[in-house]
Amino acid sequence: MNAVLESILSTATVTDGRQVLTLNHPELPTLPTHVDPAEGAFLQELIADVRPRTSLEIGMAYGVSTLFICEALQRTRPDARHIVMDPYQRSMWRGIGLQNAERAGFGGMLEFHEARSEFVLPQLLARETALDFAFIDGWHTFDQVMVEFYYVNRMLRVGGVVAFDDADRRTVNRVIRYALNYPAYEVVQRKAQPAMRRSMLGRARRWASRFPQAGRALRSDLLKRDWDLGISGSCVALRKIAADERSSRWYADF
């Protein structure tokens, strides 16, 4: 593991060169600010499989996910380009994410945009940018994530992967469920995920059969469309398996 990333994970601290901060510093937002090692390992697994020429990341913060992604890119395709956008990098996050990427030796592969994703993504599309991998981890309202997925879908090559962080939040979960209605996408299964999901689903169904009245109160969509689709957990990835050729009349409930 890269020494900068290892230090951050082992000490749970970052620095802007003047002050050492814990990863949940009281002066900074209380929203989650980094992926954990299990999520980072999953991102690296995805990158090793896809071997991206061009990847994209929405939301940088302290740069932990950037370090995981760039470390995997360096191993699989050293000439890769990683596009990152974060409108608050030098203000809210004190430039720490960029500093960490530079200290780790990944500055040369970064194309950084200090602007909101809804401004940057249309520009990338207009430049005919083609993506092999994207990680969406910015502002987590439904409409924001939906806008980001819309543009990523337009740029993602067939065979490419888009990953969503904080997928266990209802807002992000709903975007993923909507995307899985597209004929062009399928869930990328983690190695241990199918058995775990079958076990969870089996327990829920047994509980519902023992307590019928309470069972009727269970969300049917949770049983039939969340676990069964494989979108449980905090980081979910979708693979684009075909070109998006939906007609203008296309709609599917989600």
C-alpha cells in the first residue's frame, strides 16, 4: 500500500502541512469524509478488472478514495488519466486531498476541477470524453446523484463501471434502482456478496413467515428489489453491458 495512504488509515489523521486533523475534525463537516479500507479494496478490485484508460471521481475531500483509485491505476495502467472534481477542495478541505495525491506521487495522472459536477460533467461530454470507470461520491441528494449518473452514463464505454458510495442512503439507493432498470446495466457482485445476500434474504423471509401480520408491513421492494438486485451495502458498482439505446418513450418504475 502507498505510504501516504497507509499513514492516513493507520493514524486516522490528515494534515494540511500546518495542522494535523482527525478524519472527523470538529471544524469540518460531519459528513463521512473518506472510504473505509473495505470500500477502497473494492474500488481497487474494480479497477484491476476494468483497467481504465480514463477514470472519473466526483468528490475528493481528503483524497483517501483518490489514493485508493490512483494506486490501482498505477499498477494496472500507469498512463491512465484520473479526472477529479471537488468545488470545496481548497476551501472546506484545505487542499488536503490534492496535497495527499501529490505526496503519494499521483499528481501527474490527475486532471483536477475545482468546480461543481453539474458544470464540469457537461464540459467533459462536450469534449467527447470517454470513461472506463467512475466513482460518484459528491453531494448525496437524489437529484444531484441522478444528474451525475446521467452524464456518466453518456460518457461510459460499454464494459465500463460506475460505482456509488454511500449506496445505503435512500437517496443514492433510489438512483441505483433507477439505473438498474436500464437494459444497459447490471450489478457488479463482490466475491462474498451473493452468499451474504441470500442469507440475509432467507432470514427476512423466514421472519415474515413466522409473523405474518408484521411480515405484511415489510417493504416488498426491499425484499424483491434491493437485496435481490444486489444493491445492499455502502458501495455498489454497476457495469455497462450494452449501449444505452432506450427510445424517447422509455420509462420503468423504480
